[in-house]
Amino acid sequence: MIAQEWLALAALALATATALPAWWQALLPARTRALLAAGAGGLLLLACAVAALVPGAPLEGRVVPDLAVALATVLAVVGGGPVTAAVFELVDARDDDERTSVRRAGEVLRGGAWIGGLERAAVTGALVGGWPEGVAVVLAVKGLGRYPELRSGDSPGAAERFIIGTFASVLWAVACAGAATLLRP
């Protein structure tokens, strides 16, 4: 049992270490960031799978659960940006109309990377803390804060970018919270 916990924790740590370089998007080409995001996602999936095999017996001490929560929160924040950027790259590759481009909409929705990082930290914290209603609060605050830009009509792709980015970001945070939750007593 203890070996499985530490293996899951190691996979979570490797996922975080894989995602960290992709956080500095300006330094890496899009393809490299996408590969790092995919690698972090695979390691996160491995951490969840191994953690799911850990029996539900109470753990001795708090080291593994506390480290799992810390790593999962860091991974949610730094790994979600590259994952969301990779999703946007896939969407933009299929969008031929420059007028409705999701990429162009990013100019209207400035500050998205910072907002996304804070959103993922809040979602992960709410779920790990046992308050799933907090996810609704986070999404409501984000939606209300972005409403003027989405309503203005300056960029037809802004609403799509908002929805795609929010879903990618929140799903990543939920997966990270899941890994931490599986390793908690």
C-alpha cells in the first residue's frame, strides 16, 4: 500500500515537473508546449490510476496527502495553461475564417492566462476542500467578470474562446483535484 501511494505521488511530481517548462509559453514552440502538456496529462492519468488502487485504509501520518494536495494544486495552475493553449492550437488549426478566429478573440479577452491560473487554483482548492459548490461560485464570478467583453460583439470568437478555455481549464483542475483526493484518507 505504501509503495503505491509513493508511486502515485511520484507520478504527480513528474507531471508537475513536466508541466513547469511549458508554463513559460514565450520560450518554447507551440509543438513542444503541446508535447509537454500531453506528457503532464499522461502522468496525471497514471497518478490517478495508481492512487485509485490504494486501499481506503487510513494513512499513517500526513506526508503523502499533504504533498499530494500541494503538487496537485501546483500542477493544476501551471499545467492547465499549456493544456488550454494546446486545445486552442487544435481549434485554431481548424478555423479558416480570420473574422471569427478564436486566436483573434484572445486579443479581446486579455489576462486570460492569469485568470485561468487563479480559476484552476480555486477549483482545485474547492474540490480538495470538500466544497464542490465552490466550482459554481468560481465560474459565476468568471462569467460575470467577462460579461462586458463577451457582450460587446467586438470579436465574434470571444464567446467560443471563453467557453473552450473555461472547459479545458476546469477539466484539468478537476483531474488534478481528483488525484489529490484519491490520496487523502
